[in-house]
Amino acid sequence: MASVAKSRPKQIKVKPLASLAAWKQLKSHAKEMAGVHLRDLFADDPQRGERLTAEGAGLFLDYSKNRVKDETLRILLALAEESKLREHTEAMFSGEKINITEKRAVLHVALRAPKGQSIVVDGEDVVPKVHEVLDRMAAFCDRVRSGEWKGFTDKPIKNVVNIGIGGSDLGPVMAYEALKHYSKRDLTFRFVSNVDSTDFAEAVQDLDAEETLFIVSSKTFTTLETMTNAHTARTWLLEKLGGHESAIAKHFVAVSTNAAEVTKFGIDTANMFGFWDWVGGRYSMDSAIGLSTMLAIGPENYRAMLGGFHEMDEHFRTAPYEKNLPVLLALLSIWYTDFFDAQTIAILPYEQYLKRFPAYLQQLTMESNGKHVTLKGAEVRYNTSPIYWGEPGTNGQHSFYQLIHQGTRLIPCDFIAFDKSLNPLGRHHDMLIANVFAQAEALAFGKTAEQVKAEGTADWLVPHRVFEGNRPSNVILAEKLTPVVLGKLVALYEHCVFTQGVIWQINSFDQWGVELGKALAQKIIPELENAAEPELHHDSSTNHLIRLYRQKK
Ligand code: F6P
């Protein structure tokens, strides 16, 4: 756990959100917009589909199918200004300790800063340190990928198993899946995260220990799941390799900020890749936590991905807000969350390689902005992070899209698609993209009772076949899914989350909400394991569950 400041550190002064002029205006403007249909907004402005678009760092955003007028956008942009988004952004980029509850800088942008840029934290330029680690990672990856790095029995590495959880897993898995097209296919990658032993057992059941490298990825190197899995991996390896402790050095490397714990585990710090407390777990996929990604796609592709992140960082930092993709996405999400009572946002990538992208974004968005108090500690009186969820298209169309089209809830959608497929086959890609455009069109414009009747539908069936429309979506387009584009996409959402947090006046960079459950589990573990019947002091339900489990296990 991070050290905690005794008194609340200074913050950029902003009036409480509810008292900002733009917030008040949005409240009354939302009433006006509640009855406005996207059909009318489009009919009134034939250029709308071209006008309400923006391009940044090579990504194209069509936000025309949102329930906004120019006036709405004007007020939302004023909200960003009144919230002092620029000042907050500069504070983050310059290494100020904006994570006030943990007294830490928030500098994932330094992880992709080019050589020569300088970002100073506590009197030290962190950019050279970032590049030093990147160079060490590259040298290591080259050795493993070329077969020069040998296991204990002198065999080259064929399998890489990343052990980590949360930010030390979701980024690596997502990036591996997203960039599989660029990966070295004769290496097998597995990802173990869950403390459920099935996760480990299934990951290694067909692997030859002599050819397997474990990457233990944990910022703190104390996380229950990761350390349990790492010890199990150690035992598994030693059993397979005749119990020689010296095998560990050939088959285990660590990614962590905690050298002492790494050493305690038995991994030589020569085989450790470090990062720093100013990298939040969910913002760490481009730190050394990306070691498995670099092993898969190679150092050159990895650096290209960092370049993509950096391009989006610069876009976010410098583009005017009316053309700023992360800012627009954030403002629109706030519009629906706080003024239309939308509870969720669906992330719908029409790209099979992005199948883990929604899961990745869940931690990024919800661990960051699932907060109920402001930076000043006051209870918020508005909704903060919506629930992010999603599945790749077109699969979702045959399961949950029914609710998005005709259910009773408003679910803004982000469609993500690419001009080109990485695996062009016949007409597949045109069909895929036709579905993206069709879904966004159907959601926005729907189908009226008159249209349904005109198709000859029986009167009694008409209501069932009506699509009310007016359901908002964004379409994000890029040329094709490359390492560069993946970096841009992740940075797009990172800065969207930052912008949301600034406007909601919350700390997007701590995660105290995960602590209580962790602490209680630590208390319950011995109560389940003790041979003697333990004295239980939980509530009656928890006590009963513990007793039942003890009887039956
Ligand atoms: O779930 C809480 C959390 O601290 C996440 O923020 C983090 O990504 C994850 O646990 C893993 O932490 P570590 O990398 O320290 O093992």
C-alpha cells in the first residue's frame, strides 16, 4: 500500500461541479434535449454527418449520432474549460503528484516519451530511466526470441507464461491478443491470473517445463493471486526439473517495482525489469509489464506501439477541445451518465483481435472512476463512472444488441472498426463493416410505426417491430490494427478517463475500493484452513458459509 499524506495536499482550485455555470446550463439544456430525436437533428442539418467528426493522431471519430446540438457541445466544452482541464493536464504531464491520496505522480505518459524529452519527478528526469529499462527489455527479448537464452537443460524457450492480475494481466493479455498478427508464432503465450488453481493447471498442462519461461508481473510483488500462482509455478518447475534451485534463474523473470520482494522470491534482480510508483497498475501495459508483449511482437513493434501512445498523448495535450478525441468522448459520456441517467457504455470492437479490449477497458475506466467522493472528500451528488462492457462484433448482435435497440435503457455505444482487415478473405470485411454502419444507423434512426405498417405488418405486431431509435453511438475508425494504432486506442481511452475524472473532481488514480475484500479474505483463509474449529466473529451469514464449507471441503 502507498504511503499516505498526513494533510490533504494542495489541488488546483475549481468550484464544486454542481455550482459551475456550465453544469447548471447542462441541467436545463438536458430537459430541452430529452424530446429531441436524432432523426430531426439530421434532417435539420444535412452536413451533420460530416460536421460532427474529428480526427486525431490518425484516428477518426464520428460523433454525429449523439443526442447533441451545437449548443450542447458548446456547453460541454465550456464545462471542460471551467473544470480547468488544461491546468490539470499540464499538472499530470509535468509530474505533479496529482494522485493525492497516495501522494504520487501519475506519469504513464513518461513511459512513451521519446528519448531526449525530460520529465522531472522529485528532482530526477525519469525519461532516461524509462529508456534504460526499455533497452534492457529489448536485449532480453532478442535473446529469448533468437533462442540464445537457454533453459536449465540448455533448450531454447518456446513457451512464455505471464503470471499477474489486474493491470499486470489485462494489458498483457489484451495486447497479446490484439497484436497476435505481429507475434512470433513459434512462441506459445499463456496468461495466468486467477487464484483458482484451474487457471494455472490449464495454462501449463501441455507445456514442457524445460522450454518454459515464467514472467512474474506484479507492481507490488505482494498480490495474493500472483504470489500464490508464482509459488505454484516454482514448485511445478522444480518438480519437473529435478528440484535444482539453480533452474529458477533460467526460467523465471520478474517485472516489479519491489526489488526486495523479488529477491525474497528467489529471482535474481539481474532478471528483474523495473518500473516506478508513478505508473498505476491499470496504466502499466506500456511499462515493463509489457514484457510479454515485447516478447511476442519484438522490440521494434513494441517501440512502434509506444510511438502510437505518444502521438495520442500529444493530440490530447495540444488539440483544441472541439477537435480533441479523448475530450469529446469524455464529455459525451458525462452527458449521458449525468443528464440521461445512462448506467453503462458498450464498447463494441468490430475486430476479432480486439476481443479482450472491453475487458481491458473495464479496469481502466471503472477502477479509475468508480468513486463516490470528490478530491476534497465530499460525497458526490452525481453519477461517476458508468459501467463499461462489451464484446466484439458481430457476435454481440446475436445476443445482447436486442436490449440496446429495443430495451428500456439508454446504452451509448462506441463502435471501433478498421478500413482494412489483417486477414482479408473474400467478402468478409465488407460484411463486417456493413454491420458496424448498419448498427449505428439503426440505433440512431430506428423504424417508426408508419414504416413498419407500410411494410404490410399486421397492426397487432406493429409495436413489437418498432425501433424508437434516438440511441446514441460513436464510430471510431482507423486504417488497420497495427501496434501504432493499438497504442493510440489505449491512450485515447486513458485520456478520456482522465478527462472524466477531472470533471467529476475525483481521484482517478487510487483504488481504495479493492482493499476491504482483500483484507477480509486474509482473515477468512486461516478460518477455512485451520484444523481446529475456529472462533468466528463475522456476521451470521458469513459464519454459516464458513462452517458449511469446512464441513464439506
Ligand atoms: O486490484 C487492485 C490492484 O492493485 C490493481 O490496481 C492492480 O493492477 C492489481 O491489483 C495488481 O497489482 P500488482 O501489480 O501489484 O500485483
